[in-house]
Amino acid sequence: MTKASLLPRHKLRGLSMLNVALVAIVLAIATAAYLLFFRGESQAAGTTRPTVAVARGDVTAGVSSSGTLQSSQTASPQFATSGTVTAVLVKVGQVVAKGAAIARIDPAAAEREVRIAEQNQIAAANSVTAAQETLDDAEDAKEAADEAAAEPTPTPTPGEQTQTQTQTQGQGQSPEVAVSNAEASLARAKADKEQADQNLEAAQSDVAATTLKAPIAGTITAINGSVGSVAGGSSGSGSTGSTGTTGQGAATGGSSSTSSSTAAGTGFVDISDLKTLQVVASFPEADAVKIKAKQAATVTLNAEPGSTLTATLTSVSPTPTTTNGVVSYSATFTLAKVPATARIGQTANVTVQTAKATNVLYVPSTAIVTSGTTHTVTMANGAGSREVQIGVQGGSFTQITEGLDEGDQIELIQGAIGTAGTGQGRAGAGGTGQFPGGGTGQFPGAGTGAGAGTGAGANRGR
């Protein structure tokens, strides 16, 4: 039997009530502490709002997107005539001038075509000379016949008449027909000579084409052939050329092809102009209608987030691209200055300035409450709300055209003291931050105060 079982029943009941009372006291103290400290702090944090003064400066609005750095001019030249590569004269990374020799193929076959074309040209020229002499003889015979017909002749005796008819039949054709046939032969000979001249020019061009030259100035970014490989002709996708026809009397017809630049990756080498880079980015249709050529833009590179580059909107594609039901338009931006560390293919964030108001009143956009077409702000120190008229709406600040004076104190509706802000400078899309004080926070001129944001490229304001 335990000791507790030896206690009287009324003493056991008293101990149980004491324990219940102690537990109740502990719960009351814990509840009071929670209400006093934690709930009080939560309510204070939720109701305390920072204030900011209406300031004066510049407000800008823009749209943002991301894209990649690309060369403004690229080329992939291919040999216009086929042959075995005998020399590669450049290497990857080398800067070449326009017209510089890049590679050579064996010229033996092309030189043989030149010799054949030269022989055909000589033969065609001799044919023209012979046809001209035949025409001259026919014209002389016709002139003599015309003169003889013009002179009166005595009536021939029956024997003489028979002799004259025999001579006429022996000639086979009249002087007029002889001249006409000679003229046709000369025209054919001249046509053959012209074709022979063209074939020779084409063959000579093929010899020159055995040396591949750079169509643009730039940097060699890839070499797609090597010594000993067969290059040129139909091997280059996208190459264009013309083939000469064989002239009459020629042994073989010469062929000519014009050197052309093909799409990147299909030529013998790839060349890019790295001195002039551009950004190609896509904008959704709602933003695309706000941009147009010659607008100013700012660019930041993911590889160098601390630097901001200036650019100009060169063009906006008139045709859209639809991806997963989203319609977008491609825009091209040309950089004013290319950093030495910039590389093709780098990710770039671009913001186009679509509107700007200079020397105007502005407030943080988080201070404005919008209901339909009505905009209001909450004045500080319990002065109530006030309707305002707005102008340019930037990413973080909004122009005030009516309703407030410079220096008026207003509350920031979104966010409270102690609550970290996110900044509305479109940092995720490469925005400029658009903070008129040059700080990184929500407040003009502020550094990293309460509600501070991190929008990139902050120094947009004064």
C-alpha cells in the first residue's frame, strides 16, 4: 500500500484543486505576456506607416524586357567554286579587313577552264572574221549584178540566150539571197563570239574565286573547313550563282558563280563585327505599342550588373511572334559604346523610356490609392485623404499635377516601418529603378531606409 493511499480522502481532494489553480495562473500569465508584447508589436507594425515629403524632380516611365547581345553584321562566306582546300590563312579570334584573303583551294581545274575558254574565244573570233569576208564578197557580187542589169544589152541570138540561162542556173542563187544568207551567218558568228567572251570571263572569275575573301570587316568566330577538305560549290547552303551556257563551236562551256555570304554556320568561316553590338529583345504587345524607332534606352548586362549602357531603339519588327498564346514583337537596340568585356550571346536587360516629365512634383507610387479614375493620397498626422491628379507614372514614382504642394507630408499606404520593401524599379527585368533621388530606397534622396527597394540603375532622378 502506497503512502498516498494512506492520506485521508479530503486531503487528496485539496491537493487536486491546488494543482488546477496553479495551472490556471500559469496560463493567465502566458496569455497576458503574449497580448502585451507580441500582439502589441504586431498591431503597431501593421498600423505604423512611414511618411514622405512631396518632392520635385524628373519622373520617367518605361517598358522593360530581356534579350541577348548580337553582332549587327555577320557573314559566313563560302567558296563560289568547288575544290580541295590548300591553305587556311586565318585563325579564330583574328580580326580581318574587308577583302582580306581567308583561304585558298586548288586552282588547277579553274585554270584549265580558262585555257579552254580562251581557245573557244579565238575560234569564235575567227568565225566572225570569215563570216564578214563572205558577206563582203556577196555584197560585191550583188553590186556587180545590179550594175550589169542597169546597162542596155542587145537581143541575144538563140545560142547566146541558151548560154546565159546555163550560167544563171550554175550560180545556184541570186545575189540578193547570197547577201541575206551571209548576213545571217555573220550574226550567228557574233553571237557565238559574245558567248565565248562571257565564258572566258566566268572562267577567270572562277580562278579568282579559288581565294576566299572576307565580305565584311570583323572577327573570325569559327572556321568550318580545313586543309585537304573539299569546299565550295553546292556544299555551301544558301550560295547563289549563275552558270554560263556553251557557245556554238566551243569544246566545253565555262561556268561562273558569284561569291555570296551564307547564313551563320554554313560557310567556310563565320565572321562577326564585334565593334558594333546590338540587343534583340521581345516585348509583349501591350508594351510594343509604346515603343518606336529612335527612342532612348538603357541596357544592363547580367555579367556586369553594376554598369548601365546607353542604347537607341533601331527598329521594331512589324510582324509578331506567338509563343504559347503570347504575342510579342522583336525590337533591336544599338549600343552607343561596347564594353571591352561584352560577348555575343550575353543576356541583356533593356528598358525603353516611353515618357518623361522634368522638374515636376512627384510622390512614391506606393502612396497613391486608385479607384477607377480617382487617385487619392493619405496626408500625414491624421489630416485625412486628398484627391490628386497624376501625370507620368514611372516604375516607382508618379507625377502629381494637382492636389499637393512641394513639401507636403503624406503616408505610404503600401508597407510599414520595419517591413522590407521590394522597390519598383523593374529590377527583375533590367529596369532602371527610376528613383529620383539616386538612392536605393523608396524615398527620394534616401539611401537604404525603411521600405527600401533594390531597383537597379537608381540614378534616374535628381
